[in-house]
Amino acid sequence: MNKQRVWAFFAVLVLIISMVACGNKSASGGGKDEKVTLRLSFWFGAADLPAWQKGVDDYMAANPNVNIILESTPWAEYWTKLRSQMSANTQADIIGMVSMQSDYFIRNNALLDLGPYIRKENFDLSDVWPGMMKAYTVGDSIYCLPYDLSVNLLLCNLDMFEEAGVEFKPLGYTMDEFLQISKKLTTANHYASDFYPDGGYNLYDAITSAGVDPTDATGNIALNKPDVVEVIQWIADLNLKHGTQIRYDRVGRDGRANFLSRKVAMIPVQGEWTMKIRAEMPDTKLDVMYFPFVGRNGRKVTEGGSFAASSKTKYPEVAWDFIKNYTSAERLGEIIGATHRGIPGRISAAPLMLTSKYAVPHSQLFFDAMQGSTWINYPYRAECEIELVNFIDRVFIGELTAQQGMDAFMEAVADIQKQ
């Protein structure tokens, strides 16, 4: 009788342990037979959605228990929607992210730390561009894996250059040379450029390309320094003083539309937009060149897109497994490299960008620009840049001088960072 009680006790104990183990396995999403549904939020465009969808379909085919639902939101509304979802704890399991926004979501504990999974599997990060990982790493914590990187170059309509008798220099011009060719490229029918770096990444890139550091000794943003103001005012004066730059406040801020309609000969562009414009202008001679700051020992700013897992996902292991597969070299070679959508997040996939049918003669410059590139971050960057857009716009249309605009911006920064 006592033996029966002992065996009964052990049987119940084993059952309890099994139930607990199963419960833990389900919570982490580790069970291969468990039916798992993950939501994936991104700003999918109609043109590249099939390529992204193929990656999802391939993963679900290899993992029949996993169902992934794509949720697409236009870029302009994406970040506002994501913040609202975060506040309500309704964000997707897998989240499209970009380096210029990542600090906000990391700071607010919205993203899952992938570091433990990376270390557990000895996941090899050597094929991931190291500079880009700085945006997604805090101490030992890693929050995203990149799918692409971007650097800005100037896209040029070489037909318009030839018509104006301007020599094209892919390595760029000095500021004085750029002003001279801009005058030649400006006629009664079109302007030389739509070279308006809006607030944030594009503005920082223009400043650092001119050999100037937009931060102070503590690493905080400092756009009212004399050398920074000089660069911003020079760009504004292409329109305000010299009349070689289109008035975006009169014709609209869509530089791509201005370029497609031959209203301008040059616009800042990343790999993705080079691809899209080349597809729409197949009979036009196009190429890219560096920004017009030759001789100033500048550096480019690198930014990029990535995928993260929500800190609230019920299936962190499955989310991690999907992200590492979705951002693999093979996958990114197809989606990013072959389409010239950007620089693939995996180094080994990058050369496919140069053999893409959308590549221009000097697409190699996208890679060359990354040598010694930098990344800008400072406290409450995302919040500060909302203010920056307003002030920089007022500078470019002449309502404020660069000094006035950037002084006002730095006052706004101080108020934001006090909170």
C-alpha cells in the first residue's frame, strides 16, 4: 500500500513537471508543433512587396506551424501608428525599424533584446556591416538585424549636363565649382538642383560631408556652431542668393517628381531611389556623384533599415528565428541587392547591387562612401528632429537665417532634453 502511494506521488509529480515544461515551452514559442501566428509591420511598397512576400512564404513553407500576417502602413503614417500601438501594447510581433528611429523604441523598452539568442547560437555577425550595428546595440544588448544601409549621393541627369556643356565629375566638385556648374545648368526652363537636405539624417549627412561635426564635445547635437551654420547657409543660398536651386515652397517638396520632369538636373538620392528613377527614365543618361564638398575631408552618414521583435511578443524564439532568416545574405541578395534597393545588410550580398539592371555607371560610389562613414545619435533624437524639420524649412525659404534657425532649434533641444 505504501509503495502504491509512493508511485502515485511520483506519477503526479512527473505530470506536474511535464505540464510546467509544456507551459514554458509554449510561452517562449519553442514548440515545433504549436500553431504560431506572428504579425509583421512594415511600410511595404507595391513594387517590392512580392519580394518581401516571397521571403515570408518561404519561411512558412519551411515552418508549417507558423503563420505570418503582413501589416503594411505608408511610411508617412508608420511611425505615428507604431508609437500609438506601443502605448496600447498592440504592436506587431516583428517590427520594421530604421536606425534614425531606433533609439526611441529601444529607450522605451518596445523592442526585444536579441543578444541572448545571438550568443546562445553563436550567431555570426561578421557578415553584418559593423558600423550599422552601432545604431541597434546598447551594451551587450542587440535589438535589430539590418536588411539594408543607405548613403546619400547626388543623382545627375547627364543629358542635361551635356546640353549645358558641363563636365561630369563623379568624385564631386568643390563648393565654388559646384556653384559655377549650377549657374550653367540653370535656365529659364529648369534649375540645377533640388539639394534640400531636410531635417535629420539628410541634413547631418550634408554637414559631415562638408567636413564638419554637427555634435559638440559631449556628443550632443550642436547645429548652431559657426562651421555648421556656414554649411547650412551655403545650401540655402543656392536658392536665396544665387537662384540655381528650385523653390520647393512654390513647386512642392517632391524632389523625385522635379527630377523626373526635368525641372532639376541633380537631387540627393539613395540606392532605392536611384533604382526607382532609373526604372522610370530608361532612356535618360543617369549617374551618381559625391556631394560638392571636395577638399573638405568629409565623411558620409550611414543609416539603414532593419527588423526587430517586439518586447511583448508571445513567441520570442520564433520571432528571432524568422528575423535571422529574413535578413540572411541569400534573402537580402534577392530583395535588396539585385533590385538596387539599397546596400544589403549582409556584406557578402552587397556586390549584387553592382550587377543589378538598375545600377548606374558609378554605383560603386555607394560602397566607397561607406569607408569611414559615421552615424549620428544624441539624446531624444527622434523628438528633437520634429522641431528640426520646421526650423530648417524656414531657413531654406529665407524666413530665418541659418544662425537664427539653428539657435532657435538648439533652444528647443534644451527644452526637450530636460524632460
